[in-house]
Amino acid sequence: MKVRKAVIPAAGFGTRFLPATKSTPKEMLTIVDRPAIHYNVEELIEAGIEDILIIIGRNKEEIANYFDRSPELELFLKENGKEELYDLTERISNMANIHYVRQKDARGLGHAVLCAKTFVGDEPFALLLGDDLVYSSTPCIKQLAEVYDQYESTIIGVQSVDESQVNKYGIVDGIKVGDRLFEVKDLVEKPSIDEAPSNIAIMGRYILTPDIFDMIEQTKPGKGNEIQLTDALRMLNEQKEIYAYEFEGKRYDTGDKLGYLIATVEYALRNDELSDDFKAYLKNLF
């Protein structure tokens, strides 16, 4: 079955960016000229996803407002001859079929995914974490979906990290079975350097089968007293094969202050309007 649906969890508090995220969702922090979540929705659209569910929490209405129409703004732009800006705002409101559901309690990523059960039904679906941006010639989710088409099994997007960073990620213990492809033997959530089975890290991109919901419902709270998706995937892996695919592209952790700054600089350097002047500024600065 083709992957037609996607889920973006966006209910977290964004504590690493306080005080900015006290009133602004972290997903709405701007990378050059658009919020981070805009890039993620674009990735899904370019991968052929038809319907997107965004899991929101309290005080996250700004996300829904961004993807909604703004008749007053559209009228103002049209009446003042700002056609390009009018077309831009109209395109945003027509980007995709976007739906919303509220996660009433912040009980971890696994619980957030469970909120999508009714939306997903019995179909495979893409899961994309809003903190992670991936710049690549082929959309990351499309790469994973193509692997899913071949194996019809859960596919986890991974990349290698420095061994000193393994305690920040879910880590895969797997056997290489193809080009960039691993059969997963086990998953460990944020292990210490000594406990990590590898340096192959989960990077916020998944194609999941709907049986993950049964696993989540059986999963007890783990680290941080939260329901961890990694724990549910471990349980699923005892029953079915799971694969990890080392996707092509550069991944940015925009939930981290340094990662956010790096993403902003590098996306600006790729921007046709800004790149020349920005390069000149950076050269002069250093």
C-alpha cells in the first residue's frame, strides 16, 4: 500500500528555546523566511504525501493559523498590488490537506503518535519530527517510502553520528543487508557511550505500519516517565522485521540552539536573494 499519510508531532514545550517559546511554538521559529514546520510540510508534499496530521498542544494555534487562509491579509496585498506576496500567502494555505488533533497531556513521543491512530486507520504512514530538517536532492521521506515499497515493513531513517553524541539519540543495533540498509536487531534510547551498540542514530524520520499503535498501547512509561516510541518499536521488532535506512542528505537539529543557528546560516547561503550579500558579510565579519 502506498504511503499517503503523514504525522508531525508538534505538542512539545520547546524548553530549550525559552523564553522565546513561552508564547511562540518552537516549530514556528523562522529559518530565514519561513518557520521550520513549513520546510517539513514541503518535504512531505514533495514525497507525494496527500494528508498530514499535526499533533498540537495548548497554545499551538499559531501553527494552524499559519497554514490557514488569511482573507484580510490577502485582500490587503491584492489591493496594494503586491501580487507576488499574495501568491505566496495563498500557496501556503493550499499546500496540503492538513488536519490537527490536540495531545492533551505531554506524555512523550509514543503517546503523541498514538493520538494519530484514528487518522491513520490501517495504512502505513510517515512520521516526521519537527525539530529535524533534512536538506537533500531527494526528500528524505521519499527515500524511506521507496524502501518501504520494497519491504513493506517499518523503516527508520538513520545516520551515523560521532560516538560522543550517541547519548542524545535512539541508537540502532543492526546488521547491514544492503546499500545503506540495516536489519534492526535492537534499539536503545539515548544510551551511554559505553552501552551504545553502534553509532547509527535515529534521525526523526520514519515510515511506520499501523500495528505500531498496538505496541504503543502496551508500552509502559520509560525514560523521563514518558511513553517512548523506541520502546514500542523494540516490542514490534520482536514480532516483525524492522529496517533502518541511512538516508542521503544533511540533517539539522533545529531544536538545539547551535543546530538552529547552523541551519539558519546554511539555508541563507542557499537562498538566491541573500546568498551573495550574506557571503560577503560573513567574509568581512571573519
